[in-house]
Amino acid sequence: MSLTRSLYALVPITCLCMMHGLASRVAAEDKSANWIDLIKTVDISNGSVAGNWQRSAEAITTDATAGSRITLPYRPSTEYDFRVSFTRTSGVHSVALMFVVGRGQATFEVDAWGQHLAGLQMINGQSIQNNPTRVDNQTLENGRRYEMRVEVRKGHVRAFLDDRLIAQHPTDGSDLSVPDVWRMPDQASLGIGAYSAATTFHSIDVRPVSEQRLAANNIPTSPPMRTRDSDTVNSAANNSVATSSAVANRSTSGRTPATGKRVLLVIANQDFFYREYGDPRAELERAGITVEVAAARKQICRPHANSGQQGDGSVMPDLAIGDVDPSRYDAILFSGGWGSSMYQFAFTGSYANQAYNGDSRTKAAVNRLINEFVDQDKYVGALCHGVSVLAWSRVDGKSVLNGKRAVGSPRQSPAGTYNGRRDQPLSRWNAEVNGARLSPARSIGDPRTSADDVVVDGKIITGEDDSSAKLFGQTVAQLLTKS
């Protein structure tokens, strides 16, 4: 049905002339609007971030690489529309548009998470699975051509699939971020991607939007389709508005550091717990704090399976432990996961998984860092099994946790040899035998959850497990921004 016929069906007869004129103006402006064709200018060689991208006569294609993505040669400086037509030819996972709002970057995805979800991510550190833009049952049919479109306007963003409104979110960009699986080297440019799905992109267009065109197109649109309970969706949407307003009032800096503070987040090269990396990082960056990631080696770090990641969750650290200059940072934090055992300086046992044993040089470098942060009166923190790294440190011959109030994880440590015998004690055992004053499990606040189990004793900050990760990041951010 044409736009004019749609308007005829929706308004009283007395308004037809006026609406006919408006529809005519909109149609004329749509026809003359200058869409910028980006597909011919995409740099296949230099723009590719992941995946095997190729150019044909009138399209670009990617193979079925996990997190395949490419940067587009466009940096928005005003309100704009961004549209892509594509055909997924294999796979069952998402196609993504990376868009920019202010200084924030996020993705619009369809057929995501292996659950056929669509929506925007990340919003306040939450994926499509948990944020208010989630829409269920959005499955792409392989071999069928689709169009995805994102409209970015002052104060909000809307996303469409084949002209059907899928998601809308009030934002100035400060609450937006890109999941690690889609992280782009240039967070000011647009991008496209496909997850483990061979995809052909037929057209990629963008157009700046003037104030005059915005007024002409101010025609109400039907609300997004929802398949969940409407009360839950409406409540979540209202909460999203409140949260976004609060963020906007606090800061308009987005992910750009506004505080001048910098945190070093240490993860293991093998088997770090993703949520204990991702949640604190999101909270710190949202507070305007720069986060840099270190590991034993400056090589891809791989998380435990099913530890909160999307896709494989691989993270490339910014630097190796041995190259860290402590004077650049205001805090050092250790994420958990069994892999963090490789940083236990004074532990005399061994682990069945050789990757967890680490090497003496790395352990010594970690211990030097902890000593230097303590000497400089800076914050030292850890989550879950990462607390064991602090427990086995030695500052003036004692554990940095000796005599300190702390929390420890009630989950098991990795299997190995402890005190000369095969064992697998609880992770909190590491802190107990090194003199920490441990709180009972889940004893802070609500005993039914560990989400509120974070303890601060002087400049030492500990969190019980991955459920505490968000509060852990918020606590560190609050301490740093008040100091």
C-alpha cells in the first residue's frame, strides 16, 4: 500500500487534503534525498577487522567466520539514516550493523545469540538478551534478501527490518557499547558484520538528515512488535528511559574518558571468566574511566565456556604483564576464572591443567605490580578466583590480604596438588590460609544472592563471584571518581 493510501485509511475525510499535501512532500523529498553509496568505497584490505571479505561486481561478501566484520568509510557528524540490504547464504546466526550515536557505538542485530533475537546492544552493559529492546522470534531465512535500517536522531535511535520497527531506544550514546565479539578499532565509524554466517551485502547507504526533512517525516510509526508479556516490556522500556536520562545528566562523554582515571584489568590467556571481565569493564567505561587489559602474553585470551560471552568471547589484551608501567594506572583488578591461578606468586602446589601453573617470571612480574600499586597507595582488587592471586601475593613477606576483610568464592579451585596431596578445595581456601578475614558466603545483604557481596577494606576490593561483577565495577568506579 502506498504512503498516500495508508494516510487516507488513517485520518478523517476533513484532513485528507492536508495529509495528501504532507505525503506528497515526503515522497518528493524521499525521492530526491541524497543517499551516499558506501559499498563501492569500502576498503576490503584495510577495513576488514575479521573474516574473509571479497568484492564482486556490485556487492561485498563475507565467509562464515565468527564475528566477521568490516569498517565502513563513514564517520557520522550529524543525525543520519543507515541502511543495508543483504542475503544470508549460510549459518543460523546474526547479521549486525555497527552504528554511532554521539561518542557511543552499538550494534543492531537480527537472529542473534542462537535464540533468534533482534535488538540493540549493548545498553548499559546489557546484551539483547537482557535489555529492553529485545524482540523474540526474529529468524532470517537463508537465500532471502532483507533490508536493515537504523535511524539516528537527537535523543533516540530506531531500528527497522524491512521497514518494520524492531527496536527504539532513547539515548545520547553515553549508555551504548559494542560487545567484544563486534569490537571495532574505529569506534567513530559505521560497520557491518555477520556471525558464522556467509553473507552477501548488496547495498550499503547512508544519508545525513536535515532539520527540515526531520519535520516532514514526523509521522507516527507503529510500536515495535513484542512477543513477550507487554507489561514486562513496557516496564523495561520505562526503566530504560529513566536510566538513559540519568546517564545523560551525569555525562555526555560516552566511552571517552572524562575522569582522567585509568584501570589495569588483568585476565588469563586461558580460562578467564568472561563476565568477571566484561561487567566491570562496562561499568568502569560507563563512568568515564579508561580500561586497559593485560595478560601474561599479548596473545588472544580465551574464556571459560559459557561464562557470559557472546560467540567465542576472545579478547586481545592491550599489553603483556611484563610491559606494564604501574604509574599510568589508578587501580589494578584481577578477573577470575581458573586460569588466574597462573598468577599465584607464592603458591607451592601444582595444577592438573598445566596452563594454570604459569611460569615463575610472570608470577614475579604480577607480584611486583601488586607491590608497586600498594606502595603508591592505589586500589588493588579481584573477583572470584582472582582473589586467590591477591591471597598468594607477598608484600613485605605477607599476603596483601593478611588481616584484611575480604570475600572469597565458595566455588571449587581447579584440581591439583595442595599441601602435598591431590585435592580441589573451595577457592576461598586460598584467602583463608593466607590470613584474610573472610565473610561467610553470601553474607552481605541478601543471603539468597552474591550480587551484593563486594567488600572494601582500605585500598583492597574483593568480589565473591561473577554475580558480584557488576557491583564490583560500580564500586571501583565510585571510589576512583570520588578520589
